[in-house]
Amino acid sequence: MSNGIDPEFIRETYQRMSDEELVRVVTQDAVGLTEDTYEIIKEEIARRGLSPNIQKGVEAQRQKTYTLEEIDQYCELIRNLPCPISGRTDAPLNATYTESVMSVIFITQSERKVIVACPDELDKANNNAITRTALLGWWGIPWGPIRSIRAFIRNTRSKKANRIEGPNTYLRHFVLARIGQIEAYKNDPDRLMEAIRG
């Protein structure tokens, strides 16, 4: 191999993994694989008799660029699922970014998340982050007030995109980050739901 890693070591590493662990790794972390490693993964998927969709998930991550139309096709797979929080099916899913801040004297911590859900649940997530920050974010010196203001701005900006007609930027970024899983599970709604919760 050109990168100096022994192919047998790589093969043995994948062989030691359970089916579930192998699928998780290759559908989430296949970006930047060498050609030799990609071939070893293909062999291991075939040897185990795993679904060919798993290999498609690996290939989806190896594709360097996607058009906006291709990304939106993947987004539509997600948008048509039931809400992972409420179970509702009456509104297409989208994504939001939440940031909440908690401070205690000299310690300030920020928690950032991207959440996929129906618009009502996305609004709740942003509102909860704003409330938590308003109650707990200000108390750290010097970063509490600074990070709290930033969190208010980010949550407010994110909330504006929760109800737009099509997929928003947060959902598109979410899809790109999980494109291997989405490709692998696009015909399995239950596994797709697991991927968006994860």
C-alpha cells in the first residue's frame, strides 16, 4: 500500500469487527479511503454476504462532489420520514442548529447540536436552548455573557429556517455528513430513522 499500512493488518481489523460495527464504520467513516482499503472493504462486505446497499453507502462517501439536486434528493428521503421526536407525519422534516450555554462562576460550557425533526419540534428545541441559556448561561466570567449572546443569535437565526418550504442548509449539511448511511439505508425506513437520531 502506498501509505505504508500493511493490507493484511487492515483486512484482519475489518474481519474482527461484528457485522453491526463494520456497517457503522464503513457507512460513516469511508471518506478518504485509499483504493486498497476500499477493495478490502468490498471483499469483506461480499464475504459476509451483507447487503449490496452497504457498499453503495461506502461509494457515496467516496464521491467527491454532489450537485444541489443530488443532495436534495437525499434530503427528500429524510423529509418524508415520521418525526423522530413526536412521530408526526403531517409536516416534512427539516433540521436546526441549537446552542445552549451553561455557566458557573469561571466555567462556561456550550452544547451544540443539529436536530432533525418536524418544524414544531425544531422550534421547541431552539426555544429550549434559548431558555436554558437565559437562565444558566450568563453567570460565568468572562465568557458566559459573550457565549450566551452568540447562542441567542444562532438559535434565533436557526429557528427562522425551521419552516421553509424545502430542505434548509442545516438539513443539507446533515445529509452530506451522513450520506453513506442514507445511501445504505434508503430502502429501509427503520434504519434510516436510526441514522437521523444518531
